[in-house]
Amino acid sequence: MKTSENGTSGEVRGQAVGGPREPEKALAPFWLSPERRLFISTLLLGVCFLSHIIFLLLVEPWRYLSIAKEYAMMYSGIPLCIGVALLVAAIYSFTKIKNRSALHIIVLVFAAVFGSLSLQGLGGIVMHLAQVTSHRV
């Protein structure tokens, strides 16, 4: 058994110092790792973009929701804004990964694809709303 700095024997809550850690604490680095943040932010980015598309389909072609087209565009822009923030989070997480593998690069490519689609969608919404307001004046 090891002794700690203050000279006491190495029992801390029933385990030796330097011994095996509790499962929750042993997995904590993985739950907070950049790899996990990259995967989660990419997954959420894809979900945000797809929710934008589904919302627009519910309003325009399928007509399940009776909302004006301008309001539908503004509401569907909310997940796109969240998607842009998640794109930034995915890129930041990718830069923090020390040992990058091919899987990390593939996930980053998916994040770049959905992120660029989100940016294009926001640009389209802004252009549409600018065009609508210019016709009203």
C-alpha cells in the first residue's frame, strides 16, 4: 500500500491510492473527450438540418401546418442557427483531438456537409425575407 503526502496510509474511501478507480470516474474522460463532443455535435448538426427540411415539408408541400410561408421560413431558420453553432463546436472538437483517425476525418466531413447546407439555408432564408420586404415597400 502506498502512503500519501501527509504520511497516512493509502486508503481513500475503501480503495488503495493508485488502485483501480470507480467505473464512473474511469469513464469520465471519455464522456468529456473531444472525440465524443465531435460525434455528438455532428449528429445534432444533422438532426437540426433535417428538422429544418421536415418543418418546411410540413408547411409547404404536405400542408399539415397552416402557417404563412414567411413565418415558416423564420421558424425553420432556428434549427439552422443552432446547426451553425454546432458546426463551430464540431470543428473546435476536431482541433482538440490529439490522435486523429480516418473515422474522425469522416465525421468532420459530415459536419462540413451539414454545416454548409445550414449556412446555405440561412442565406436562402435571408434572401427570401429581404425580397419579400422589398416588394412590400
